[in-house]
Amino acid sequence: MGEASLDLTERFLRSCRGEAVDRAPVWLMRQAGRYLPEYRAVREGLSFLDFCRDVEKAVEVSLQPLDLVGTEAVIVFSDIFVPVPAMGVELDFAPGPVIAEPIRSAAQVEALRVPEPRETVPYVFEILRTLRAELEGRKVPLLGFAGAPFTLAAYLVEGRGSRDFPQLRRMMREAPEVLRALLEKLTALVVAHLEAQVEAGAHAVQLFDTWAGLLGPEEYREWVHPSHREIAAKLPRDRAPLILYVKGAPHLFDFTVESGADVVSVDWRIDLAEAARRAEGRVSLQGNLDPGLLWAPPELIAERVMAMRQAGRAARGHVLNLGHGVLPGTPVEGVRAFTAAARAEAPA
Ligand code: 1CP
């Protein structure tokens, strides 16, 4: 098979596995969301969790970025907190997750269930199955995802998003066994949730560890790295490659390369060429444009995307993306300039 005749799914999966491709594929984290007027129109009048449960609407907003902004993969519309209420945690979105009774004690952790997501959030898998059928003809890859145990625990302990997560860091020191028990339950949930997504048709899955970059290397080695390795080891990665994203983590890059993931998604705080060198062909890379660049003129966006494509060629495989999600208020034109430059004919 000639590399020039690759369909979008083959190009994506080959890039994840470090096999030869004609050019790097492109998608954007948080590509479905508030920056799109078409998303806001469908979202109107529903609570966020009800929206995530509405199969028809979730399918519609998952697909929107394909034609509206020219992305080359679809991520299922859901949230990292969707499987969590069934553990016995009351939460709401305002707009980020807010936990009614933050988890601070051994008794609270003890009381948490490890639910079977196929039973408690069956709609997630129905959305995936519907998307997979819709995308079959266009050969577009479908991504599933989960929040990593540390990031889920960060919100559960703190009660909501935070810059420094002081309650979480206090628990690490004052009640490490409580946090460890919480991470164990969350790890089991994440494995079950990702496995079920692969079974429902996800071609690849991404693990989001947005807050693990808060930690220094010693704490990361103890509190985060083992859960990534366990998740990677338990997933059927031959069926669906695993992408690991840790935000703000140039100092932890070597750990992520050793996580067992197929792809490491990096943000703009690390030089992509340097990341490629340090990866030494062990993983593919994803990223890493600063989402703030999408406010720049299209010529500058194109220039930066070309530089990113060039730097990515030193990696075993590269998936073009931002270094974090599309920011609210981002001009749709900037997103289109990004995908257009990513898809342009590769320079000889
Ligand atoms: O009102 C709205 O429309 C809600 C905004 C919103 C959206 C669009 C939330 C609440 N979640 C989502 C969808 C979502 N979240 C997706 C699927 C869409 C896509 O990627 O195209 C994904 C992958 C997520 C992942 C997510 N949720 C992460 C990890 C990635 C990241 O961006 O760092 C995290 C940390 C969350 C928690 C969360 N949920 C929602 C918000 C606003 C937040 C973060 C904010 C906070 O910390 O307060």
C-alpha cells in the first residue's frame, strides 16, 4: 500500500504507532465546545450532564468540528467527570466540575463504589457506537478519553478547579493512605471506562492528566507514574493506541515516555524538536501549538504550524494538535487557519 493512499484512520493510527505516513494528521483538544456558535445552539437550555446524556445531541456536537473547522479525528463528546457520579459522588458543572462534599476522609473513600460504566453510563458507549457507524464511510478516526486518576482526585479532594490544589497537597502529606485508596478506585474506574470505549468502537483513547504537572519529579514518581503504567498495561493497546496528555510537564517528559503510552501529548512549554530527541523513537508525539496562537493572523498561524510539522518529523510519529484545549472565545477563523496549514501538501 502506498503511503499516499492512506485514509484518515490509517494515517492517524500509523502516526500513533510510529509507522510511515505521507503527512501528520490533525485534530484539536476541546475541538467541540463553546467557541463554536453551532455548539452553543445545540447546548442551549440543557444542563451540561443532561447534554452529555443526550445521544443525538452529543453525536451532533462531536461531529461538528469535522466540517466546520476541518479536523481529521472526532473525539466523543463527554467529560472526564461523566463516569464519576455513579461512584456515589454528587457533582455539578459550573462550568467546571464542583463536588458537593469534597472527599477528605478514609470513610468517604471507603464508601465509594467502583461502578461498571457499561451499566451506569451506557449512553457514552451508545454515542461512540453511533459515531463509529457515522464515520465509517468517511474513514475518520474516533477517539475516546478519560481523566487520569490524579486529575480526577484533584477535583474530588479540592472540591473544584484550583490553581494550587492546597487540600490535595495537604492530603498527600497528612493522609497519604486515604489518597492512595482513592487513586486505586479511580484507576480501576478509568481502566473499565477506557476498555468499554474501545469495545464500543474508539480507534484510540486519550488519558488527560491536566493537573499532574503541578508535581515535582519525586512526587510524580510516587503518585502519578504508577497509575499511568497500570492503565497502559491493562488496556488493549494493540486494538487502540493510548495517548497520554500531561499539561505543563516538560520536567516530567521522561516519565511520560516510560508510561507505556503509544503517544505522548506535549504542551508549548517544551520545544517539540527537543521532545522528539528525548523520546528516542520510543513514543510518538502529539501537540504542541500554544492555543493562544489561534488569535494570531492566519499567516503567522501557518508559519508556526509549518515549523511544528518540521520539528515533528524528528519524532517516530506525530499528531498535530494544540498544547491544550481550544480556549473559550477563540476565533473560528484561527482554528481553520490551523487545520488548513496542517493539511496543506507536505513540502518536498
Ligand atoms: O458549559 C459547557 O458547555 C461546558 C464546558 C465543557 C465542555 C465543552 C466542560 C465542562 N466539559 C466539556 C467537554 C470536554 N471536556 C471534552 C470533550 C470535547 C472535546 O474535547 O472536543 C473533553 C475531552 C473534556 C476533558 C476535560 N474536562 C478535562 C481534561 C482536559 C483539559 O481541558 O484540561 C478537564 C480538566 C475537564 C474538567 C472540566 N469540565 C468542564 C470544564 C470547564 C472543565 C475544566 C475547568 C475547571 O477546572 O474548572
